[in-house]
Amino acid sequence: MNTSFLTTQPLTLFSWGYWGWGSATKQLLEGVDAVETSRGYKPPMFVDIRLSRSVRAAGFNGNAFEKTVGPSRYRWLDDLGNLGIQDGGPMRIKNPAAVNTLLEIAEKCAVERQRVLFFCSCAVPGVEAKGCHRTVVGRLLLEAAAGRAQPFEVIEWPGGDPTKDAIDLKTNAARFGKIRAGAVSIPIDEPLPLAEMAAIPWYSLCRVYGQDDSDELLFLTGPVCYKKSGWYLPMYGDVPLDMAEEEIPAWIDDLRKRDGFVARRVEP
């Protein structure tokens, strides 16, 4: 296997949580595959780092997700699960050395221009002291990669950094009224540019207009999601009305650091 490029090209692994996708795994794959294809990669490999696969989410219970994605694109690595889930104790990775297996999977995939998403259920990764166990796995991966002396990064799917410019959306009066009243999502009509909208970086700015262009709201959003009624953009909170425009980028950076959406990297 030719791995000479691994010392010069950053090797990216994505962490991810399936929260909210339990009944929409078909649409999940459509979005993820569209994003990676648009970036010049093959549809990704999914590595399941849950200690147990017995869960309420139908699409991820037992081997359901493995059947959906296909055995060639799925690996269950329960050695990277959190023992604290089993015994109620503190967060502990079952076998920390198994990150080397995960790294080897990523290296093999990279040769074929395929990347890895390692996942559990938690919606937000957070930071290691009080977040999801995949943040610990990410740190262990960085340490293992540093030992191999290759450029390496771990970032929450779909990666990327928010731009300073907001995503502009125009909606009808009824939808705008619901948003103003406290709705937490915005329905997106089909057809939609899925490869673009499923790749929206976490906590990107979105400006939604009503029928009157002077009627607008500015809030934070992220990758498009799916529910029974169709695709939608999630809303993660309004931008404070008293915040100066030049203060917004730093505010977003702080939120992304707090919730674990910033890339972690190691260089040779």
C-alpha cells in the first residue's frame, strides 16, 4: 500500500453524533455522500465507537445502520466506547490503544480518497472535561498521529469554518411568523442544493427575510437536517440585537470552541 503521501497531506477524521437522525438514515447518507463527492472524495467510511448498539433510535439499533450503509462502509469499534455508560462511572475509554486501529482504517481509506466519520449518539461533542466521549477519542487520535509524525486533524462533521457573510433565505409570512414566535427550524423546499446545505459549518450566520425585505432575523444555523415533513435548517439561537457587527465573529468563535466544533490538529 502506497502511504508516502500521508506525510505531506493532512489526514482528516470527522467526529459526529447521530442525534435526531434515527428515522432518517437514508437522507443522512444522501447528504453526507453528496458533500464528500462534491469535495472530490468517495462516500465515507463510518466507524461506530459506541460501547453498545442497543439503542432507541431505530436506524442505529443493533446492526440497522450497518445494513443501511453496507458492510464495506461500516466498522463497529466498541473498544473505543465509554465504559461509564455501562457502569454509571466516570468517562473511560474501554481500550484507548484501539485508536491505532481507527488511524489504520483512516490511512487505508485515504489511499482510496475516502475519509472516516467516527460516531456515537451525542448531538454536541463539547470539550473533554464535560463533553461527549468522542472528544477523548479525538485527543487520543491526535496523540497517536503525533507519534507517526504526519499532518492530522479531527473536526466535527461536516467541518469548515463559518464565513463572515450570512446565508440569506426568503420565506413566506406564515413561516416567518413562526420563526419570530420561537420556532427552532426553517423548512427548506425541495429541490435543494444538498451538497452545499449539508456542508454548512456549525454556527454559521443565517438571515431570514419575510415577504417584506425590511423584516429580517439573524440567527445561527448548521448543516441541513431531515424529519418526516422534509428538510430543514436548524436554528441554534438568535444573534443578540445589541451586538455590534464586528463583534459577531469572535462571539461565534467562542461558541464553537465551547461546543467542540473547532478543528484540532497536529503537525509533524
